[in-house]
Amino acid sequence: MIFLLDDLLLAPIKGVVWVADKIDEMVETELTDDSRVREELLELQMRLELDEITEDEYQQGETELMGRLEEIRKYKEGT
């Protein structure tokens, strides 16, 4: 009887913790997904080839995206 009462009283808290855990998992998955960064690199390359951006803009974007890929790689190695 006591355990049932405890479960009923703690249910809202357990629900919030469960939702927070799921959000944390989703954020980590999104932050460590390098396929999205690779797609952005391809898009950047296409924009350069279509003369939508300059070589300098391409270099700047590529440097940023390669940095993000490096951060993802380091994070994955650390976990």
C-alpha cells in the first residue's frame, strides 16, 4: 500500500524526468549527426559551382563546417 502511494505521488516527477531524458537523447543525436554537416558541405559546393557564392564565401563556409565535423569527431571519440 505504501509503495502504491509513493508511486502515485512520484508519477508526475518521474514523467518529467523521462521527458527530459528523451529530449537529452534527441539533442545529443542531433548534435553528433555528421551527415547533416556533410550535406551542408555538398550544398556549399553546389552553390559555388552555380556561382551563387564567391570563392571567399565558400572558403569561409567550408572552414566553419570542417570545424564542426572535427568537433563531432572529437566528441564521439570521447564518449
